[in-house]
Amino acid sequence: MGEWECANCGHIHDGQEAPRVCPDCGAPKERFAFYPLDDQAPDEWDDEVYDLLLSLEEADNEQTGDPPDG
């Protein structure tokens, strides 16, 4: 499965096929680009993003000498 993005307006359509026309701007099916979704579950991805943001904040605190949040 994946997402289809309209090149004209950026509308995102979830599904195996692009819509016949864009519901937002009326662009034809050929104006959609397909982006496959990776195999990770969204909650796993959220955990990875959280860990990355936390490590970036810690690195910033080390450079500035600010105490950690929380």
C-alpha cells in the first residue's frame, strides 16, 4: 500500500490506485505520483523520531550548558 500525491495541489490519496481525478483541484490521474509506505508500524516510527529528538536535545543541552527538560 502507499500514498498518491497530486503534483498540482499536493492532495494525498491513500490506496493502491490514484483517483481518476483529484478531488481538490480536478487534475487527472496521470498527475499523481506514488509513494510506497515502508514496513514499519507508525508507533515504531514515532518511537524512533522521539528518541532522535531526545538525543538532539541532549546534545544541544551539552553545548549550551542548559539543564535537561522534564
